[in-house]
Amino acid sequence: MLVCEWRNFSTDAETYTLEIFEEMIGDEFEAMMFEDDQEIPSYIWTVNYVVIVKRNTRMYNDISFTKIPRNPVCE
């Protein structure tokens, strides 16, 4: 499900608000995609990036973000 309004989400280590996310990524939020009724998004779009949200589970639930540039300019 693609949503264009920010939804806060949490791991065992952190709660991610719009302000925290934008500060971490250094870009402005546009949309997020949730798969299979998950509470944590799989992808988050910003003005300049597509952010892949990767789940890391060992002792506790955590996530990491991978930024991929949107519309790269080739010269």
C-alpha cells in the first residue's frame, strides 16, 4: 500500500517520526510503501532518493536505510 502521508513507525531501538527521518536522510519525505500489513515500510521516497528499509533482527528488531538516488543525471 502506497501512502503519501507520513506514518510514525518503531523498532525496539527507535521510534521514527517525520522530523527524525528527514534529519537522518537529509531530504524531504514524499511517500512510503507498506507490504502485507507490515507496520514498518519497505520503501520510502524522498525528493532525491528512494530509501530501502531493511529489517535486521538478531537480539532485537532494528532496521537500516539504503539511499538510492532518484533520476540520476548522466553527463
